[in-house]
Amino acid sequence: MANFEAYQEYQRIEDYEEDSPPGEEDLLVHVPESLKDSWHHIKNLDNFFTRIYHYHQKNGFACMMLSEFFELIQFLFVVTFTTFLVNCVEYDVLFANRAVNHTGQGQNPYERNKVTLPDAIIPSQQCTQRIQDNSWIIFLLIMAATFWIYRLIKVFCNILSYWEIRQFYIKALKIKMDELCNFTWQEVQDRLISLQREQQMCIHKKELTELDIYHRILRFKNYMVAMINKSLLPVHLQLPLLGNVVFLTQGLKYNFELILFWGPGSLFQNKWNLHPKYKRSGNRLELAQKLSRVILLIGLANLLLCPFILVWQVLYAFFSYTEVIRREPGSLGARRWSLYGRLYLRHFNELNHELHGRLGRGYKPTSKYMNSFTSPLLAVLAKNVAFFSGSVLAVLIALTVYDEDVLTVQHILTAITVLGVVITITRSFIPDEHMVWCPEQLLQCVLAHIHYMPDHWRGNANKSETRDEVAQLFQYKAVFILEELLSPIVTPFILIFLLRNKSLEIIDFFRNFTVEVVGVGDICSFAQMDIRRHGNPTWMSDGQTEASVYQQAENGKTELSLMHFTLKNPRWQPPQESSLFISHLKEKVQHDAQGGPSTQLLLSEAPLCTSLHSNESGTGPESLVASVLAHPILTASGLQGRDHRFVPPSSAASAAASVLASLSTSHHAHPSRSRPHVLLPSSVYPEATMYRSDRTVINSMSNSDSRIRSNALHSEFASAEMSLHAIYMHELHQQTSHPQRTSGHWQSSVPMRDLHTNTGLHAHSSHSSNISMPAPAQLGGWKEEEEEDEDDQQINSGSSPKKATPRSS
């Protein structure tokens, strides 16, 4: 907590059970007659803002409550249907192991031995008696009923709370329910900030900022992201044959949050304040022992509940995936972003829909990279297994076509089904004969979307070690299902034998990386995105950071998170240190753009570059990113430019700098429409409502169609611009930390600190840089693309966002 006194904004807040300033807990506040609703001085702003966000993302009250209702019905169905299958079905009759004789009048003699479904169902009285005689079944049903009643009460409470949120949207935010789908989260957030000035939802400060809202929604999530960034969580397992394994499931993550944030004996005394004793270093050993005991007790509780949780996991997986596997056996070979990958790749202060959209864009490039690795041995075996299985299947199908009575032969349908599954699985191991293997370029394309990549991946994209590390972030769906099934068994042992050993490190982490912010409470200091406190000198923070190695965020997460939040929230006013970093980055971009290719050249190469990267979305900002990535390949190959002149070789960083400089120059044509550090194309400005005043936003609701188009275009360009920043900043990081790996123009590039010295620009005047550069093309007029807002299952099934809608902004 060094230099803590330098942060005037970080002030200690006395601990109270509600968001009230010290000494004013019982203060009566006069509220005007028109504002008598219960949105003045809200006690728990964390829950309130989180519910507002979920209400928007889940499409309103009706959709949310219908989902809650069907979750209750689904649980009830699984329990009752399983009980019925165990106790009320005569399987000897169903499998024709016992003959059934129908002797009714008029019964066809040939059908007397035919088994019908009612024959295999035990009468209700006998079924009830079976259940009553089985004490184990009775015990499980009582536990299931208790949990279901708890869920019912919780759903009822959610109905009441979300009805209040519905009234808040209608009365306070002036958003009708039939128009909710037309509003982006940024627009809702702007109205929240404007409403704070009128109703004082938070009375600690007169005005809220975008960062305040993000901090309250993502308070605990930012802690989890920081702990994973500092390799404190999750626990790495060294297993024979498998090597280093990262095990993180939904159940294990739930236990982490229970122990650290909101469970009994957790570190937080309420939703927004860390307990004062964890902020002092004097009794750290005692606190570590206490935390160790809490982890032990929760681990033992998991061990006791393991059989019940395991049964539920197996039943739920069976009912959820059996039909999908039967219909699409290859779906188990599809990949999904692992839970560890989502937390590892997540920026500080990145909301769920922003993360889903970004990882959705990166799904196809990452799949292409993983599919570029094949095993020659497995390919040979798969081809032969597929040949033999296909031969037998072809004969069975031919016999069935010739005479359908073949289907009555015992197990013939089972054989056909199994052979079809085997053929589908083996085909996934046979590589595409037309595939071109270029792992370095594919991994660079992956980086453009996921924004994070360890240094040792560069230059080693063709190695199996790199592929295995990517697989930890991007796992098979079959591996995901297996981990979730094993989670009830593995979780207790991880808690008891591994996590307890990290108790002291966890206590030190929360003490060293927790700050109190006025109007917000205790937050993770990394979430402030403070370059001076958590910057890394090798990530363009040289001369601007005072952080030790322990205080630095890994993999440039502070710097990249700052750029991402700035682009997603262009009206946010960053602190002085952050503004200085962004200004320096702009100067560096414009300086390096002088040696890069012209934007006109990149635009002319866009169709070819999109083809080289097999990018199916060949229009819009994504094609520009593809052209930046592939430009070094084209120039290194000696291909001529569009004007039939030789184009000198250049790197992806120089191409990215040229485009970013062009976007920056297009801003200067509209200086009054945005802030200096936001780089957006000029075509966005005429209609983009998020750059107008709050009153203009509210008064422009009749222009919903143009607003949707402009917001969709802004979202696409913001994502593409962040991709370019990620490429550019990674290149500069490699130049700083591994100068021997760089070549070409980048060896003579001016370092960040020298650039600032040479240009003589002060932090307050850095916005008006007069560096000469080639006249860039004004980017804009891209064909609008639609981008779907997808939940985890949609992203993991491989459907990347293609069409921009307000929901994903």
C-alpha cells in the first residue's frame, strides 16, 4: 500500500451496514413530491446496479421470470421423472425378458405376446408402496423438496425485487418495456449517471462515473480476475501422463466465492467493505490460520454433500446432453472457452456481455489454430477405424433397405447407432487435406480478439506445449462435461489439501490490493487501472509507474484493461496518470505510423488479407483487422501494391499504427464530438448518440433506427480498434522485453520515454500533437454488420457474433 496517501480520492469509510456516510445513518432526507419512489439513498447499490444490468441483459421482467419459473419446473421434472424410472417401471417386461400374455376378447392371436408401454408401467398403488418402503428414496426426496422450496422462496423474492427494477426503468429511466431491446447498456448507464444528479441514489458523491457503476457490479469479479492474474488462483495440479492441469469448475468457483466474499467466515463483512482486521498486517498469521479453518470446514461440508451433488450432476448431464449427443455426436469434439479461460482473458472492469462478444469473435480463429494441430498416428488409426466401421454400417443399411424385418433382429438398431457414432468421432481426428498450416499467423489473429498472450507463445506457435496451454483456455466440450461430473469429488480435496496452504498468500493479497474509494467502498486496487501503481515498464509504462514486481499486473493487464475501458466508455474521464499514459500512447502511434503502410494500401489489400486468414466476415471493421494482420505476410512475399510498385516489408505493429493514426486524425475533424483520447471513425460521429449531451440522448428516442445503426457501428469499430491496440501494444512489449526478437523497422523505433522527451509535449498539451504524417484515409461507410448478444452456451457452440445489435454494445 505504498504511496497510499497520494490518492486523494481513496478515503477511509467507517463500516456501516448500509451505504450511509458516517454520522448520518438516521438522517431524514427530504425528497420532493415527484421523487417519492424508493430510489433515493439506496442501501445496497451493488445489488441495485447488478439487478439493473441483469434486467437489461436478460431482456426484461417477463423473460427473467419465465426462465426462473422453468428452472423450478425443470428441477421438479428431473426429480419426479428419475423417481418414476427407478420405482415405477418393470424393466423385465420392457426388455421382453418376461413374457406378457394379452387374453382379452377380440385380441389378435399374433399380438398377444406384443409388449406395450402400459405393460411395463407398474400400477400407481404398487409404485407408491415401493417408494414408501425405500427409506433412502424418501430421504433424497425430502432433501430435494427442501431445496425446491428454498428455490421457490428465492424466485418469489426475485419477482418482488425485479418488479421494482421494472418500475425503475419505466418511471426513473423513462424506458418502456417494449423499447428495452433497442437500448444499449451504455445508454442505460448514461441515464443512470444523469439520474444520480436528480435523485442522489448514492449520497457519498454528487455524481457517479461509469467506473463507479462497473466497480459495484464487478466488485468481486475483479478480485477473482486479479487473483488469477497473479497466479494465486486456481490451483494447478501435476498429474501423471497429463502434466500440468488447471482445474476450475462452476462448483469450485462457487466455493472460492463462498469462502472469500459472502459466506460465513468470509473476508467481507458486507457486500462492499472488507473486514477492518484484514487491512492490518499485525495479525496476518492468526488471520491465515482462521481462514485455513474456514476452508477446512467448507471442504468437509463438500465431502459430506459429495454423493448428493454427484447424483444431481450425473442426472442433469444425462438429461441435458444425451439427445444432443445422439443427434450430433461430433458436438463433444467442439470446443468452448473454459471457466479458467474466461477469467484469465477477462479485462479488469469488463462486463459479461463485453466479454462474451469479444470471446465470441475469437472463437473461430482459435478453433482454426487448434485444428491446425493433428496427430499423424491418430489420423492413420482413425482412417482405418472409420473404414471398417463404415463397411459394416453400409452392409447393415443395405440389408435394412432390402428388407425392413432386419430391424427386428435383436440389437441391430444399437449396432447401427454405435457404428454411426464411431464414424463421426473418428472423422474428427482426420485432418482436412486442404488445410494450410500457418500457426504463427493464426495465433496472431487469435491475439487480436482475446488480447492476452504469454511472451513464450511468440515464435513457438507450432509447438505442442503452446497448443496445450491454449487448450487450457479453449477446452473440448467433452472435457468440460467430464470436469463438471468430477467436480463434486475433486473439489473437497482441492479445498482441504491445496487451497489451505495458500491462506497466508490470500490474506496478504487482500490486505495489499484493497483500497477504499468514496462512494464505492472497498475494491480491488487493480480495478482502478492505475498505471502508476500497477503498471508494467515493459508495457509502455516506463517512467510512469512506481510499481514493484509484486505490484505489477501480469501480461499488461493494467494497460490493456485501461484501453479497453476507455474505448467502451468514451465519455469516461480518466485520472491524470491514466490520461498521461493514453496521451503517450497516441504520440507513439502517430510517430510509428510515419514508417508504416498507408491506410489506403491496407484498405485495398483487405479482401485478399481476409481470404488469407479464412475470415468469413469479409466486410466491416473485421476485414480491416485481417488486413493489418496479413499485411506483413504480403509485403514479405514481395507482392506488388495496388499501384504496381514494390511495397517495403513492414510489421503488423506498423500497419496497426497507421490505422490507429488514421482513426485519430479522423477524430480531429470532429474535435467537439468526443474526447481527445477516443479514436473513432468520422462516419460514426453524425449519428452516434453517446457523444451528445444527456438531454439530447433523452430527446432523440424517436430516432431509434438511426441510433441503433450508429451504436452498432460504434460497437464494431470500438472492438476493431481495441484489437488493433492489442496487436500494437504486444509488438511494443516484445520490442522492449525481447529486443533481439524484433527486426526490420521496429529496431529503430523510438522508445516511449525518448519520444516524450524529444517531442517536448507536456501532459496537458499532449492532445494537440502536430506530428507530420501521410494523409490518411477517412475510415467510415462500412456496411453495417449484425452482432448477436450470446450467452455462454451460444458462444461455446461456436457461433461468433456477426450482427451488431444494441445489446452487445
